[in-house]
Amino acid sequence: MQNATEAQVRTHVLRDCTITPERWTRLARWGFLTDWQAEEDLYHDWVGPTCLLEHPGDGLIYVGLTALDGDVLYAFDPRTGEWESCGYPAGEDIYATKLHKSLVLDDDGLIWGAMATLYDPNHWPDAPGGQIFNYNPRTREYCFFGVAHEHDYIQGIVMDKKRGLIYGDTWPGRMFFRFDMATGEYRLLTCYGPPVTEEMVIDDDGGVWHSWDFFQWSRRYTLFRYDPDRDEIEFLKEELPNLGNTPMMQQIDSAINGGDGYLYFGTMGGALVRLAPREREIEYLGKPLVQWRCKGLVPGPGGLLYGAGGADYDTHVFSYDKQARRFAHLGRLEDNGGVCCWLVHDMVRSQDGRLWIAECDVPARAGYLWEMQLPGR
């Protein structure tokens, strides 16, 4: 991997709190609903960006959060560094505490999202379940479309604008569903087994790619593809490379359509992989970082992909040149005050070329929004 000139890194803090190691050990034995939400500072200030959307209409970055008080959607202005709550109406659903990987944009400028949760499974009988919604940034109005699957919440969504469909998956019950944006109707497509990441991607033919537990005893996580035109799911035996010592390391950590006929996956183990959807051919491109995780992938100019990953305060950003087939290290996620990013959960690129990274699940403080100014910009 080539080393590029070091990028400039900044943090943007919405709210913050302090969690000592002793407190974290104590909290780790508690439930999010009954105990974490009872602590005033955690209830309001232990937030973490989990998904990002750059809106070309207003130039703002919409930030989906983990927020125990239900204030889960904010608009961040990259020109001024100011935050503004979008006033998500959590209402009486005390389980509505997260937008996980669930912000997408339609052609009318509406932002579509889906509600996730942090509840412990013992609360499943009481929780109503997660809804898909849309938000109009101009009018600040929300429209809700009912529960996707009773008691379960929604981990991630992707949008097929051509067909007017949204696909999503649920937790703790692992259901894969489709949602008709015109009629507001949900339809369950399959149950795909034990914990699998929420990452999905749509190929050029409209097929939706996801992963499933091929054989529960071996824990092989292979791929499946849903064809909306034939209304069929093809459960494949193809699997992504496993660079670790557990089956989890071959799961999808990030996924994008590269716009060149290929799909690109980052894996939990830190691999970057290319898939030819029609040929069903998987190609291992490399492992750009020392640490595990490859969570953020976004397209860049001139045939570049930008990626981010790592864990445990050792997180980095890289690029991959698809034509030259070469990686470049763009920098460590550490600001000039020595603060390091704990874990990457999402990344977007703004119109001026800056990269924005969501950090969540930090055991010592709240999560921040990270900004990376690339060299030469």
C-alpha cells in the first residue's frame, strides 16, 4: 500500500459524556432499557452517529444516531459546523433508540429511514417494532408507514428507485422484507438465520445481495440474491474470504455498487472484495488495513474507492484505485488533540470532497462525527 500525504482530521461533537472503565464494567452487566436509560447523562448524552446521508439539495449531512432519549436524527452543516435536531417524534415508543444503517434519499429529496433499537430481547413481547418513515427537510414533516414485523426493529435498508422499493432486515428476529413506497405495503421475503450484518447492495439488474447462515453448525456465511422481477431468492453457496479465526470475519461489513458493473464488499475481517453479479465471480482485492473491519465504502473521482475501517481506537482511511489495482493509506482517524476514533460505522463524501465518518459504541465517551480533509483539497 502506498502512503499518501497525511490528511487533516477533525472531530465534531454533538453531545458528550464520560464513562470510566469501572463504570463501563458495571454498565455492561445492565440492560439498555432498564438501567442505561435510567442514568441521566447516558440517557441524553451517550450518543453515537451510526449512519450518514449527504443531501445534495441543501448541502447538509443528515446524521442518524444511537440516542437513548429518542432524538435520533440531526442535520449537520459542514460549512458552519452547526448541528440541528430534526425533531424525530419518538413519542411513547421507549424502544425507538437508533437509526442503524437506515438513511436513503429518493428523487424528490425526501429522506427515508427506519427505526432500530437497543432493547434487550427480554423486552421483545412489549416492543411495538420498527417503522419505515420519510422526512421532508423543507417542511420538517415526518410520515410513518407502520411496523415492518411486529416486535422486531429494522437494522438496515436500501432503496431501488427504479422500482419504487425499499428492502430491509430486522432484529432480533432476522427477517428480510420489501416495502412498496407507493402503497406503503410490507412483504416478508425470508428469514435468514442467526446474527448477520445488515449490509445489502443492489446490482445493475435490480437484484438485492445479502448474506445468510448457510449451515448453522459450521457458521458459513454465504450470499443470497433476491430478484424482484422474478420475485425469487437464490440462496448461493458462494462466500466471501475469511481473514480471521471466526466465521464472523467473513460477513459483509460494507457494500456498494461501484458503477462499473461490479459490487464491492468490505468484510468484518478487513478484506476488500469485488463481485461480478452476473457471473457470480468473487475476487479478493486485498486487506488494506492491519486491524479488522472495513465498514465504510464510498465512490470517489477517477475510478477511486474510499474506505475506512479498524477498531479499538486504531482506525484508518484508505483509497483503492480500481484501474491501477492499488491501495493508498490516507491517514489515521486521530485529531490534533490526540483523540482517536474508536470504531467506524459509516462514511459519506460531501460535494467538496471531504470524507465524513460516523463513530459509535465508544466505551469511554459519546461517539463523534469525524471529518477528513484529503491532501490537495
